Amino acid sequence: MEMFTYVKDDASNRLFFDILQQTWEEKFGKGIMKEVYKGEESDKVILFNDQEEGIGTFELIPYHPTVSKMDFNFHTLSEIRRCRSVMEIDKFTVLKEHASLNAFGEAVIAMMDYSLNNNVHYYVYCIQPDLLKVLQLRYGFPIKPVGEEILIYDPTDPTKVIGKEVPAVVDMQYLMTHLDEFKRVKRLYNRRKIILKLKRD
């Protein structure tokens, strides 16, 4: 079994939102989960561990400034304004008991796989600062902050800060055409391809 899959039916859709709800409650408590995008044009991804348990999620949504719910105007950036192949990342979560470098590594691979298959030039994402550091420092993933930290407030108490996010951009077109410059990402990607080949053989 591959370590990630795309939501394709009611059962996998329920699993996606079950994981999402659980991770939200782990971080922020019950009853305050933010509004979620359920549009038909999004692609939802579920991350799995070696025991074939669903452990994480993320969603890829075509970036449209007029409908995006992110708290940053990415369309004001020249590279995003000029490009028509931009996807926003949303609902990137990993269950607390399964949070590991391997889990985040699989997410990186899934993003690369999606980019290759769908010709994605940029990902835009309002990311948690600790996750940003993992992707940058551990994997050398070319994710670039493009703005100041954004405070996230409790919907039930507008004075209570429950988290922070950093607006960031990933230039996937540059990554995939200059993979030799990103040695840790390349090793991760090549190792996954070898593992999948051995499993299939």
C-alpha cells in the first residue's frame, strides 16, 4: 500500500474529516473547528502509516483570490499574479500520536506527486511556524515565507489567540526542474520510489 491516497468515495471522505476533526480537537479543543472547504474542485489527500492507519490529511484547492479563505492576499505577489497553475494547501494535519519526520516526509512526497501529475507551478499555504521549520530544516523543502505571522483567534472568544500561521509559497516548478539542488528532498523522493517498486515486485 502507498503511504497516501486521494479521497475518492464516501468512506475515504468520512475518514478524511474524522482525522481532521480529531487533530483539530487535539490542538484547540472541541466545538471550535473552523469552516471547511468542501467544494467539488478540491483534491483531498489522506496520509497513512505502515499499519495502513489514516494518520493525517491535506487538501489542495485551486487558488482563486475571490473565494480563498486564507488570511493573506497571495495574489499580490508578482509570481502568483502571473501564474495560472497555483494551488492552495489547506487542512494539513497529522494526528499527535503519529507526528514524526516520516509522516511529514510522506506529505512532501504526496505534494511532489500531485505537482507532477497536475502541472502545479506554485503551492500557497498559511502554515504553522513549527511545521514550516520541519519542512525547511529537516527536508530542505523550498517553502518561502512571504509575510508576517498571522494570529488565529478562537471563533467563540475573539480575544483569545489559539495559534499562529505564516504565509508561505512553494515554487514546485523550480523544485522539480532543479531537484539536484535539493538533495534531501531528492533522496526522500528516490527512496520512496525504490520502496514502492520493491513492494510491487
